[in-house]
Amino acid sequence: MSDSIIGLTDWLQTAPGQYLLGWEQAQFDLTVADLFGYNALQLGLPELDTLRANRMPHRWQALPEEASRAGAPQAEVAVAAAPDQELAGDEARPKAARVHLVTNAAALPFPAASLDLLVLPHTLELSADPHHVLREVERVLVPEGRVVISGLNPASLWGFRQGRGHLWSRLHLPGATPPKLYLPEAGDFIGPWRLRDWLRLLSFEVESDRYGCYRPAVRSEKWLQRTAWMDNAGARYWPIFGAVYFVVAVKRVRGVRLLGPAWKPRRAGATASPVPVANRR
């Protein structure tokens, strides 16, 4: 697990990694700006400051234990920092989000129904038990609270090249040099269709989803700039095949209403009036 996190950190410093971070940062800023409440938490990926555009009074950055053991560059770990001592303003923030606590992603140190917003940037695909992490998210979110999730899409040009590299390495062809993996070695990616099923099982309702990063799997900044036109073309002609997906889901809690008897009680002392019957002979 540590190797995959180190690989992701290094990969994010490359040209395609910076391209991905730029697109995701814009999406997070647009999404969380109008989400209101009191408490918000970002879990993982300190290279992104996903809550910088949010206006909730209490916002924290948490780092999973695996990332802490691997070492997180650009992240200032301040476990004992008080929540009211930070967030004086966006201009006071460092380039990378400040980490306030290191925790187990599947056992968050928050009481039930205590968070209004939880952001998971690539957290599920780096977790050993992503479904357990989602159950923990459901526990700590308030009713009508929101979770924002980003992940790499296996059904994309980037995912196809990564899958080809994995297949080649499993074949063990003699005398053949396997191609280098394009994306970091971060385990099996979670497809958006699979994520929707998990969210539905936990009583979440997907509010919105979108895809981005349609440029091909190239490594140089030069070719990324030359293929910039594919972002507009991909969003129009093959929208679900972007390299990254972005999902916003709402926690729904179904109310229970006790229904009384459908009949009306008979009034006391009420008697039936006689009905005259004509007797014909």
C-alpha cells in the first residue's frame, strides 16, 4: 500500500499529473462553494486543497495512516492543531492543504451524524477496503449531508493503456520488455458504475456526476498541449470515457410515519333512523 501511495505522489508531479490536479481542483472549487453547514472534512491527497472555496466554519484535512507512513511531501502534519486556529482566509493557506489529523479511513474519529461535507479525492482507490470506508462515511455524515468523490476511470484512454501494461506483465512473454505503466500502481481502480451501486446500497442518492481529462495517455507537456482540443470534443462526443470521474452524492434518511386506523369510531348514542317501506298489495 505504501508503494502505491509513493507512486501516486511522484506521478502527480509529472505533466499528466499536474493536468489532472488542475482539472480536479477546478471541479472541487465549483462544487463545494455553495455547500453549507458547519463541519467539513477532506480525507486524503494533500496535494489538493479541495475545501478552499467552501465557507463552512470548521474545515479539516485528514491524512490516512497509510499515507502518513509512506511520507506525504508538501503536507504539514499538525495533529494537535485546534480547528479555530486555522482557516483565517484563503490567502493564509499554503499551496498544499494543511493536515490536521492522521486517522484510519475506515474508523474516523468523529461521532455519528457530525459532518456536513466529506471529500474523498482518490481515497477509495487507495484504500484496502473501500466499501468499509464508504460505510464509515455514511455513519459520520448528517442526514442530507454530501460526499464528493473523485477517481480514475478504467474505461478511458488512460485506463486502457494501464490495463494493457498490467496484461502484458501477467503474460510473462520470454524476451519481451513489458511497457511501463502510465498511471501509478495504486491497485484496482473503482469504476463509476460500481461506485454508484455501492452508494445506492448505503442509501445515498447521486446528485451529479461528470467526467474530465479526455486527452490521450502521453507523458510530455508538449503533446498534452497539442491535444487540448480533445477536452471539448470528448465532453461532447464521448462524455463517459474521461480519465477522471467526479461524483456528488447526498445521504438520504427515509422518515417513518405512524399511520392510525383508517376507520372512524362510531358516535355514542347514534341510532339508525327508520326507513318507511311501502306495502303494496
